[in-house]
Amino acid sequence: MMLRYALARIAVALALIWAVVTIVFLVIHVVPGDPAELLLAQGGVAPDPAAVAELREKLGLDQPILTQYLAYVCGLLRGDLGSSLLDDHSVAEEIALHLPRTLELILAAGLIATMLGLPLGTVLVFAQKLRLVPAGGFVPFTRDPAQHLLLLLMPAATIAVGLGAVVFRMTRTSVLEVLRRDYVRTAHAKGLSARRIVMHHVIRNALIPVVTVLALHMGSLLGGTVLVEFVFNWPGLSGDLVRAVEQRDYPEVVGIVLVISVVLVIINLVVDLLYAVIDPRVRHG
């Protein structure tokens, strides 16, 4: 039953990814005007027709729309997201460089938020001593793991403050609701300890809304960490997207938007599978 549920959710995720790919492609043709002209226009001055024709050929915009779509999909299946208009570097390689840094940042923020929000939500209060850390910067993990994690702490904690409050509030609300359930009262009547009831009966049943809220916020953080990455000089994907938009690097903008969309679909897939693990009733629904 679990395998059937997982395969069904994976099929839905693949359909969503295909829809995202198609929508991103169609946006190019829905936007009024010639994309090549829009990319080359500077200060309201009409671009050189020869330059427009060259860019249209480079982007494949001079081909029939179906031919463009098939070439676009085939390129994606090969992992080819095109080349930057600025220096002809591979968009896929650029995203592969920056995406792990942003994912690391939001995952660290999610972990900190969960470590804070879940204990506080079940009324287990703890304190931490603040330590001085560098104001910002980035060092590759392979070069200096300790320094890398130290530099990661501050931007991740900055994001986690707001996210932790959301997790705390949702955990507390969900736990209080579960505590009023009949099976919890039955467990008390059987003489089970409060700790055992909370750990084995309350937490697991209270986790589904918490996981939902956490996943939704993690998804929004994927494209919304621009300010934090800028303030702490963390070279992630959000900052790369802003730079690409400012420089009108169309292939890189499309590639980043597409990758972010696919990652969001994958996050939703993981959440669906977690539902089935946390609450077996989900896979029978």
C-alpha cells in the first residue's frame, strides 16, 4: 500500500514538473513584444535589427514554436539549461554552484527553527548561550568545515527566528488539540506516564500540520532569501537570480525559475510521503 501511494505521488510530481516546464516555456511567447527586442532594449532606444536577428537565432526564437518546445524539453532532459547572454557560461553549471548554498542555508534555518519550535511548542523550555560569530562571508566547506558552519550560523539563525515562531505556534496549537482527544484520555486512564503519552501518542499525531507549515515556509524561503544572502554576503541562488534579472540575462533567469519550481514540487512530494510515514491513515485515504 505504501509503495502504491508513493508511486501515485511521484506520478503527480512528474506531471507538475512537466506543467511547470511547459508554462515557463509558454511565458516567453505570451509576453507582448519580441523577447529578443526586450532583452536588447536599453533606455527606451530601439535595438539594432541585426543584433535582434542574431539573438533570435541564438535563442532559437526564429524556429516554429513546436520545434522550440521540443528542443527546449530535449535540452532539459540532457541537463542543458542554455548559456548566459553575458559571458556564454553554462546556466546549469552556475545554478549547480549556487543552489546548494541556498538549500544549505534554508535547511539549516529549518533545522534551527524546528529545534526551537518543537520543544517550545510542547512546553519543554531550554536556554542557549549567545556566542560571537563573524558578521558574514562564505568559505567552502571543503576548505574549512568549522569556519563554513560558523559563517552559516548567523544567516540561518536570522531566517530561523521568524520560522521558529511559526513552528512553535503551530506545534502548540496542534499539541493542545491532540491532548483533548479520547485516545489521550484513555492513555492517561491506563496509567501511562505523561512523558510516554506525549512522545508516543501526542507528538506523532500533532506533526502533520507542523510539517505542512514548515514545508510551505521552506518553499517560500527558497526564492526569498535575497536580503539575508546580501546582508551576510552568502553567495546563494537568490542573489544570482537578482543579478540575472538586473542584467537581463534571460536564459539564466528562466533556468533559475525553472529549478526553483522543480525543487518546490520535490519538497511537496517529500511532504506527501512524510504524511504517509507519520500517519498511516493517509495512504489508505
